[in-house]
Amino acid sequence: AGGRCSGSWRAMSPAYVPFLPQIRGSRARALPDRALVNCQYSSATFSTGERKRRPHGDRKSCEMGLQLRQTFEAAILTQLHPRSQIDIYVQVLQADGGTYAACVNAATLAVLDAGVPMRDFVCACSAGFVDSTALADLSHVEEAAGGPQLALALLPASGQIALLEMDARLHEDHLESVLEAAARAARDVHTLLDRVVRQHVREASVLLGD
């Protein structure tokens, strides 16, 4: 995706420290049958051309955090860790379109590296309809054009949709082509992430002598 972001976790890689989720703050938030997923989104003041202050907790950040939480609740096996909390922190360092998709893909790698059990990869991509053409992974210029935009988060193995959002009206005749463009790009992202994760596991196994 066009944006660059970093994800952080409160647990290290399982190669070094076992994943031990826990509740921070009031235990009244604890869920008896599953883990609580907490996602916080922020963007650096230098991430775009406009150097205006972006306070933590503004409307856009809250909406993005909610979207990320809904996305990862659909993928993480939260029932394996009842009365626990899983924190996901994402910060955008450079925004050039596709911010949500970049956050999801980066956070997916962080979740896997932390050893959090998941049903599948979560791979995301944006798509839009520009000049009568369905385009995937929109740039900032293409997003600023004001056309219909779609954000898709996909669980590639099952084909299930974790999140689907559109921010403008689009004729139903064009919806299928735009959705397919986003899904195809998300599957391409999965192919890349799967290769990188497998390579990382092989390298970690060699270092640990397994």
C-alpha cells in the first residue's frame, strides 16, 4: 500500500518471550470468554505535506482505531485468551494513500511476530473508480480526486471479508469490478507476506538451532 506505518506490541516475538496477554487498567473491561482487542492509531505530524498538529484521539484517529479493532477481532482467536487484552499500536510515518490498508498489513506482521494465534492473515487494499476504470491501491492524488473509494480487509484462505467500507456512492454496475480489484490486490499482498513470514521463520529456526 502507499502509506508507510509501524506497528508495536506489548509482547516480544515468541522466539524470545512467550506471548502473555494481560489486562491493563480497570479489570471491569475484562471479557470472561475472550480477549479484548484494543487498537490505537496515530499519524506523525510529518506524514503528509501539511505540518499541522494531529492530537492523539481526534475523530479520524478514533475512527481508524475502531476500524482496525473490528478487523482484527475477526481474525484473532480471542477465545483462547479470556480475561486478557491485546494492544495494537499503529503510527503512520508517511501517508501517500491507502492508509488503512498499510496499517492492517503492517499490524498483521506484528501480530504474527508476537505469536498471537490467528485464523488467517489479514490482508487489505483500497480500490476506487477513476475515469471509468477500477483501480487498486489508490495514491493520495487519486484519493483526493473525490471519486468513490472502497477499503477491503480479506482473510485470504477462506475468502471471508473482515471489513468492507465505501465512503461515496457507486453505481451497482461498477461495484463488482471495484471489489474484485481490491480482492485481487489483497491476495497479492498475502502472497508477499506469506513468503516473507516463512523466510523469517526459517532464519529464526537457524539462529535458534532448531
